[in-house]
Amino acid sequence: MLILSAILFGVAALGGLVLGVSGLRQRGLPMWLSLIHGVVAAAGLITLILGVVQGNAGTLTIISLVLFLIAALGGFVLFSYHLRQKPHPKGLIVIHALAAVVAFVLLLIGIL
């Protein structure tokens, strides 16, 4: 489960990179990419939760889960801006991305 979670988060990160750069440049964000990014990240989060609940996780993996949950909350807020067609706060974009990247690195280290 943890490896599948890492793969899903890696795929979500690709879409997140495009969205983050576009958001920081205050360009239009494609709704289809936002939806795919969110669905794939949510699938990664669910598989990570299952991996932790099954007892296959160390401390770094649990910290990774907490950080991914924080990133998910930021993602929900960013998506609300998208739905309202308002400019995304640059600070929130950066915090969302940093939380997700740190969580992803910790997950990879935890798996290895």
C-alpha cells in the first residue's frame, strides 16, 4: 500500500507542479487538471491511511501522513478559489506545495 501511495502522490505532483506554476503566474487553471490532481492525491492519501492503519508504517510515514492531511486541507481551500474563479493566494500555493513535497520525501525515506 505504501508504494502505491508513493506512486499516486508522484503522479499528483506532476499535475500539481503545472497548477502551482500557473497559479503563481496568476494564469487560468484548467479545471480538468485540478480535478485529476485532487482525485489522484486523494487516492494516494487513502492508500497511505490504509498502509498506516495496517501497521506497515514507521514514524516518518506517520509524519508524512499528517503533512499530507495538512496539504489536503490547503488543497480544498485552493479548489474553493478555483470554483469561485478568484485569484489563488500565492502564499497558500507555496505552503500547500511545500507541505506536499516534504511529506512526499518523508514517505519515500520511510518506505526505504
